[in-house]
Amino acid sequence: MSYNAPLKDMQFVLNELANLAEVNALPGCEDATPDTVEAVLEENAKFCGEVIAPLNHAGDQEPSFWKDGAVTTTKGFKEAFRAYADAGWQGVQHPQEFGGQGLPKLVATPCMEMLHGANLAFALVALLSDGAIEALLTAGSDAQKARFLEPLVSGQWTGTMNLTEPQAGSDLAAVRTRAEPQGDGTYKIFGTKIFITYGDHDMAENIVHLVLARTPDAPPGVKGISLFIVPKFMINDDGSLGARNDVHCVSIEHKLGIKASPTAVLQFGDGGGAIGTLVGEENRGLEYMFIMMNAARFGVGMQGVGLAEHAYQQAVAFAKDRIQSRDVAGSSGPVAIINHPDVRRMLMSMRAQTEAARALAYVGAGISDLAHHHPDEATRQANLAVYEYLVPVIKGWSTEMSENVARDGVQVHGGMGFIEETGAAQHYRDAKILTIYEGTTAIQANDLVGRKTVRDGGAVARSLRAQMDEVVQQLAETQSIDLTAIARQLRDGASAFESVVDFVVENAKNDPRGVYAGSVTYLKLAGIVLGGWQMARAALVAQRKLDAGEGDAAFYRAKIATARFFADHILSQAHSLRHAIMEGAAGVLALDVEQF
């Protein structure tokens, strides 16, 4: 279960694909120099590999537990989180004025990947705090920022998001938790929230819950939802902790995976009302919560990349050590299974998909930094539109990818993959939740169709296709057999992508059921084509480095080989996906409900 961060690939993607130098030149990003970034990543890799990763299997075998109203986390988690917070890792991307390091999202992203790759269940507490910090930075009052942000950024306190209720899963219009104004600027909160990640634990002094609730005169549906801060412990004027608030964990879930992460049922107001304060304006809570949700959705995409990397590393190590059967070419005796062609196919598939998802996510992070820090308003808005288009793809495709990679990891292990002691099964079980929480893959796909494609008439998607065409031309101009092969697949994939975008824009209004029947397939197509585009860019860079005699030739040859595999085996699926989206709705909707 050891984990070693893929620092060489991370640095390659940061510098060659995600334009770290351009981000470093932005106002407010001056500290992200190459030397600083390299040092940050090396230290983070060491910390995650030595402190966090060893707790991964233990957390699966001896998960957090609830007893007498309190949650005790896996042995070692509390001490590891204190070390994580004291080292400043919680604050990597958050403002210096609140105790953070103020580094760009592009630098925080590989740190995020390493933490999730090392120990997914542990990393969730940091992910939720990041989201709470982002929401308060955007929508919190000056007083709320002053009270809550520094302890959250330092890791002294942690944050949660409270959306889901027993009768309201992803349908937030059905939220019933109520907030009664008290006339002094506070509200009393009453209700039940479920599936609250790290809703209670023993790893920090306080927990800051961000809670969706309705005021008495709120309009129905999502337009009547407000957002409230409800701390586990009240906070005195001097910043010290006061009395316990009326919010209690009444149970935690017994889960398929991420067992060490306590998923709480929280009860608000059984003792007279939990005290909360309003964030922003009444009835704008969902708008504010989307800030937190978008941060979390990108983070969950990085969970997918990190888990896939860990599963791949473990499968490679096993395949090199496991001796079984003669090689098909006629070896004199049994060989390590990595010599068998189908094992190679699975390992290459795991590697190629992970690298493609990493590249797309890092590029997205760099675009986010341009959207937030570029001095030109028009440039910021253009980059924000691209980043918002990419978020559902990064979340949805990367997590579906991680499940596929973890499944292949079990298969590489053979029968031993089905045995818990190897740890391969844990990756598979842990991966399943990633396609569900923070919005299922279908919810991401619906967002990609409605808000990100139809709303702008496909403008952002077509701008991405134009950039792909430039890469196709550059690939075709080389003398490389591999790069011209990649060019053919990227050209066909980009064409399929644009055809689907046109189909979605033209038919979403007149045939919404037909379009949305293919929404998840559209998301998959987008992920594969956009990922293939990044792999093609990587192959171009690698070939230029080889031609110039620069750097590690073996690394660059492997990069080209991996990109070629992705093009031949994964990007080549684009045509059939296009057909399923544009022609397949009839089959999806053919049966009456009674026929199922």
C-alpha cells in the first residue's frame, strides 16, 4: 500500500502543459517560482508518503466509530492531521492575510492529488475545509471572515457542508431544515442533515458547519434556501470556544469504502435550537453553496486522479513481482506477469487514463488562476468560462476513470485482488463513492449540457475544438509515426466532439429527453477528447525534447508511447460515443415505465 508521488510527471504537466511560468507572472502569484514549487511538491510528497499513506489500510480495517454521541477517528488520524495542519498544508492556496501561503491553485492541485492518492479517507477532512474557506471568502461578512477563516486555514478548526436531508438527496428544492430569526442577528436552526463528511470527529478543536435552511417566509423551492454558519462549539468574543451548540451527531454510516472518513447524521435543534448566523443575504444560500460545491467538485476530480495513481502503482509493483505462466512467445519457464501482453494492456490503460486526467485537471487549475488573477477583465471572464466548462468534466470523467482503473488494478492482481490483504480491493471500493458524492456523474453531465453548453450556444466548447485543431496540425507536420497516428485520432475525436456539441445545442430545447439521454455519454466523450488533446500536447513536447537532446530521454519516450496508447485505445472510442449520443436516445427511452 506504499505510495510515491509521481513528481516527474507532475512537474512535466505543470511546466509544459499548464503554463506554470504564465501563472507565476500573474499579480499575486509571484511566489510560485520554479524553485519554490519544486520544493513545495517535494516536501508534500515526502509528508504524504511517510505520514499519511501508512494510515490508509489501517483506516479501512479499523474505521472511525461513533459511541455515546461522539466520533473517534482511526488511530493515528488525529496526530497526522495535527502534523498536516502545523506544516501549513491546509493553507497552501488560501490568502496570506488569513494565515495561508497564498500560492496559486495550480500549485495546490498536485498537493491535493498527493494527499488523496496517499489516503482518500483522511484527505476528505481537508477537502471540505477548503470548500468552506472558499465559500466564506466569497460570501462571508468581514466579521465572519475575521472570526472563522484563520482557524480554518490553520487547521485548528475544520469545515463541513450540510445539504442533504433524508427526504432530499440531490433535490435541494426539498430541503426542510428551518432557520428561525431571533431578532439579534442570529437564527435557531432545526432539522436533520445526512451524509455529512467529517460531520463529527476528534481531529480539531471545532467544526464549522455550513448549513442550508429555510427562513419562515422563504419562497418555495431552491429560491428559498439560505446559508448559515453553525459551529459545533460557540465562539466567545475573544475567539475562545464557549458552550456546545445544539448540533449533535446521532450516528455515522457503515459504508462500502472510505471507511475511516466519518459520514455523519447531524441533528440540529433537539435541545432548543442550534445557533447560526446568516451568510450573505437570505434566499441566496444555494448560490453561495455552489462556490463550495464547485471547489469540492474539482477536488473530487483530483481524488479520482490520486486514487488511480495509487492503484496503478500497486498494480505495477505486483505485476513485476508475481511469477506465473510462460510467456506466449515461448519462455523457458514462468515469468513475471508484467511480461504477458494483456497485463501490459491493462497497465498501459491505467497509466494512460491517469496521466490524461491529471493533465486535464492541472490545465484547468492554471486556467482558474488566470480567471482570478489576470489584470484584464475580459481575459478573466474568458478563462472563467473555460474553467467552468471543465469542472463537470474533471469531476465526472476523472472519477469514472478512477473506478475503471481501480477495477483493472484488481484484475491485474487476479485472485489476490479479491483478497483484502493486498489492498487492491480497497481502491476499488473507495473509488465507487467518487462518482456519487458532490453530484453524481449524471448531475455533472446535466450541468455540462445545460449550463455549460446550451447556455452559451456551444461557444466555449467550440473554442476548445479550435485549439485541438492547432495541435493536430503540429502533430501532422512531424516526421514521427507515433505523432502522426495520434494526430489522426485527435482529428477524428475533435470532429466527433464538435458534432455532439452542435447536436446538443440544436436539440436541447425541442427534444430535451433525447439530449439528456446521452448526457453522461457526452461527458465521457468530452473527457476522452479533452484528455486526448492534453496527451497529444505532451507527446509534442516530448518529441521536441528528444529532438533537442534535452532531459531524460527514457521519460520522454515513455510519454510518447503512453500518448500513442491513449490515442489508439481510448481516444479511438470517440466515433462510437458520438453515435450513441446522436442516435441512441430512442433505445434509452423505448420502454414504458411499466415494462421495466
